[in-house]
Amino acid sequence: MAYEIVLTALDRASSALPRFVLKRIYTRAKLDQQVSIDTRSANPIIFSLSSYVPMLNAWFTVTNMTNLTWKVHDFSAEIWLGQPIAIATCHDKPSDIPRMKKTDVFTKSILNELQVNRLKEYKERQAGGHVDNLTIYVNAHFESKLGLIEFKPTIENRPVAIQ
């Protein structure tokens, strides 16, 4: 009986040791430097108002410069044009984010009538020369050998297409 308890304790300690060591190597500041989330370069945010179902489509790139492989657990982006417009979520998550690679993440949201009206007003102001700053608040949860880690970058001044 005591032998089984000691083996169970040793097994749990040995399985927790790699995570303990990795958490000392990959501090929060180091992870924030080595895992970056940004919008893609061409047309990152597109509001499609003229389609049958108005949609927001947003594309992001996640750059993983760590030696860890990450899995996307949850990914959402809150889009602000002066004030909150929509929250885009990722429904078809990439299988994983390999180490030392870039991965694309696609998010979307269906827009309601109030959001469509506000975007039409914004488009008119944009045609008149007045441009509000676009701000994106990303809330991403990635999982690796470190466990579940949350990243919350703020992305500003990105181009917006309203069609």
C-alpha cells in the first residue's frame, strides 16, 4: 500500500516537473515578446453590409517565436470605431500554431441592424474626410505544455473596408 502511494506521488511529481521548469524559462514578459498577434497586411477588417446577411470578417496572424507548439483554445476580437461596433469570434480554429511559424486566424460576426446603421454613418463620415481610429482588443487563449495562457493585445490604426 505504501509502495503504491509513493509511486503515485513520484509519478505526479515527474509529470509536473516539465511544466514547472518551462514556466521558469518562459516568463510572462518573454511570452508577450515571442508570441505576437496582429492583423494580416491586406484588408484585415471587412464589413460586408450589402450582402443578404451583413457580416464582419477579420483576419489575424499569430507569430509563434517560442519553441512550443500552441493550440488555439479561444480567440475573439472586439472591434471599436470610436465606440464598440462588434465582437468577432473564431469558429474554425487552426489545428495548432507550430513553433517558429506564422498562422492565420479567421474571425467573423453577423451584424444586426443597429450595427449596420452605425457603419453606414461611419462610411458617410469617411467619405467626407473624417476618419475615426480603429481599435481592436484581442482576447486569445492558447494552450501548450505551459497550460492555458491568455494573450490580450490591443491593435490600433488598421485599415477598414466597408462594402
